Amino acid sequence: MNHNARPLTALEKTHVRTVYLRLVALKWVALLFGGLFCLLGLALPAALVVDPQGLPELAGLFILLLSLFSLTVCTLFLALGLRLALRQRGTTTQLRGTLTEVRINVRGSVYYRYFIDDIQIMWPPGAQDLYVRSIGRPLSLTVAMIDLAPRQKVHAFLARWAPKTLKRQPLGFAVVLNYSPYINIHGALAKYGRYFLLLYQLKWALGMGLWVALTLLVIMQPFVLTLVARSSIITFLLALVGYFIVTGLVFCAVIKGYHTLRKWLNPDYDDTPHEERLKG
């Protein structure tokens, strides 16, 4: 890592602050879940003692095991939250090395993290196609570092007891500001607006929220429940796959139609693809 630093521009600070606040929010979510599991773990045996209601011994043993499991999960969540003691730098850093990908699998949900050495790389939203093709290659990035304050006991606990996918803890987070010639955060925000990237994320979040709401609305219809009850597992799975395909195609058509309509209403409407916008 080369510390040829310069102060962050005002626009770069806006982007870095957004990433920083997201990490802080994740920290408090982890602490909140840790607290909830802690209360559950303590409440279950207390309820068993205060009001046993003639439960059989096997049920009581199950409640005690559930309480122990809750306290274990509580400890893990609290450790994950406490390790995120974040400190944001106000200057840039030149980061050089080979980009690696780590696959995370949590109860069937798969996502990916990207590292250079032990530094986790925080790419701008919508840049997947730009950095996926750089995996395994040496690259040079201009980044803003968000450091993790060292808490050795917490890191040692996670290394010993956390699931395999959570064992690798970053030494810090590197928010990508410039990856020539593909990414120029200052240029993109100057050209398309200070909150361009934040609005991009909010639009995708809104789209996913509407899709989830539509899916729940469809599932709760009486005819759907009847169809599920009378259909075989294979028919149900085929219908489910078909639903995902159809809604995906409709979603893509709506996006394309929206841009076409905007272009028709305003010939000066900028329909530059997102990846091109990231170049600034």
C-alpha cells in the first residue's frame, strides 16, 4: 500500500460517507440482533422456572437447548457488531495488489466479498462487470480507507468460533474512488449529481421492494393457495420458475420502456449506461 495521500474532494467525501454510514448501520443491526437473541436466551429458562405448566421433561430440555443456542447466536452477533469500530480517513491512498474474491454462503444465500491482501474493497454500486473481470489480476486503485480499530480479543473469538465464511475479517475497508479508466467517482458525481450513486441504489431497492410486495400479493390470493394445495411438487416448482422468469422479463421491459419514454418526451434526456457514467 502506497500512502501518496491527497485530501478527499467534497464529492468524494459524500460517497465515502455513504459507505461509512452503511457500515455503521450494519454494526448496529448486528448489535440489535445480538441483544434480541440475548433476551430470548434469558427469557426462555426464566419462563420455564416461573410457569412450567406441567411441561414434560423432554419439552423442558428442548427449551433449555433453545436458550443455549440463542445465547450462542447472541454472542456471535455481538462480536460481529463490536469488531466494527470504524474510523474514516480524510485522505486518499494508493492500493496495489491482486484482486481476490471470497464466496460467502449463509443458509443458502450467496454473496461475494473482494479483497486486496487483507483489505476489503468497497466498489461503487453497479460496477460488477468492471471488477469481476479483474479478479486474479494485479491492479492499482485510488481509495479512501475506513479503518477497523484493532480489538484482538474479538478477532480471536471470531477466528475460533465463527462459521467458516465469517472467519476472514478485513483489516479495513477501501472505498474505490478511481480505477482508471473505468471508475472516477469525483467526475461521475460532478457530472451526474452529488447523490447520483445513492439514488441509483435507492431505485434498485425500490424495485426489489415492489417486486417482493407484488410476490406476496400474488401468493396470498385464494386461487394461488388452492393451486398450491392441489398441485404436485414438480408443477409448483415449474410455476415458481416461470413466475421468476416472467417477472424478470417484465421488469427489464419496464426499465427499457421508461428510458424510451423519457427519450421520446425529452430528446436531450441522457440515457448513458451506468458503467459509462462511472467513468465521469
